[in-house]
Amino acid sequence: MHASAQGDLPHIGERYSSNDLFARYPGYWVLLAFPEGLTAEQEWDIMNTPGVLVAMEARRNSLWQARKHYLHLHPGTIVYQFATDMWEDLALIGGM
């Protein structure tokens, strides 16, 4: 896995689509938050729908820790799993 330079990473709290992040930062794991009320089109094309970047980590375990922390701060959040090549490739959170 090739990691980008630290200064080149996207900013937490800004909006990105999963596909854009995966194209620009291969080998990273991302956690995005989406507001409630996505349209059917946005849900259907969720990989291209911009969400708020919650975490981006080179290690999967670090991302799962960030996910756990986010859910602790936002109880009752609905969590969706979306598969790329493997079920655990991407975790997307809805209802931020």
C-alpha cells in the first residue's frame, strides 16, 4: 500500500464521495457520515454521493476505533455497510 504524504490528505469534516477518496488515496479506509433524508438517487449511487469525512486511516483497526467513537458520540445513528470488493472495505454512517 502506498500512502500519500500527510499534508495531502483530505480534511476531516469536509464533504467527499467514497469513489473520489478511493481513487485519490488507494489503500486508505474511510468513514463518511450522511445526513438523514437522502434521495432515492443518492442512496442508489451512494459511492458517488458526497458525505462528511469522519475518519480516514491507513489501518482498518484504526478506522473501526473511529467508528466506535463516532457511534458513542452519536447514539442511535443508523449504520450501513456497503461492499466494494470485500464487505468490510467501507463503512458509511447515516443520520448524522
